[in-house]
Amino acid sequence: MTSLPLWAQTAGLLILSNVFMTFAWYGHLKNLASKPWWIAALVSWGIALFEYLLQVPANRIGATGFSIAQLKIMQEVITLAVFVPFAVYYMNQPVKLDFLWAGLCLLGAVYFVFRGA
């Protein structure tokens, strides 16, 4: 049985990690708005545990073939790719052209960090 390539393992775990992270950081604004902040913090910490259970292995796997800078840029691109649909569809935020500009800036970062790799 062939295992997934390094980039797919790393990106897959980072995507799942980011889903948990995004809900931990922002989901309480919709779901727990009427609760005290400390309840939201405890719930967010509980969700963040699952983020870390995915993010730490993602970075350990990724570090075997990517530099730390490449891992960080990959994380940032994935964060934006997860955050925009979350903000638009889950949090009912308007689609903004700024999302496109931010994405283009990150593509520039990807180019500079991965060139020559």
C-alpha cells in the first residue's frame, strides 16, 4: 500500500487543524454570544485541543521535507482558504474583494518561500 505524498499528508492535517482552529477562534461569536466570555474560552480551548492534535503531527511530518518558512506559508494559505468560506457561509459575512487581494499577497509569499526549493 502506497502512503500519501508528504505534501498531501501535511496539507490534509493542516486543513483539518484549521477547521478546528477557526471554530475555536470565531465560532463562539455566533454560538456563545450570550454566554460569559470564560465559558466561550473553555469551549474554545476544548475545540483547540483537537486543532493541536492535528497541527503538531502535521508540522512534524512536514518538517521532514519542508523548511519552517515553507510550513508557515502553507499554514497561512490554508488558514485563508478555510477562513473565507467559514466567514461567508457560517458567519454570514459579505464576500469582499479584500479576500482576493489577501489571497494574491499570499500567493506572492508562496512564490518567494518555495522558489528554488
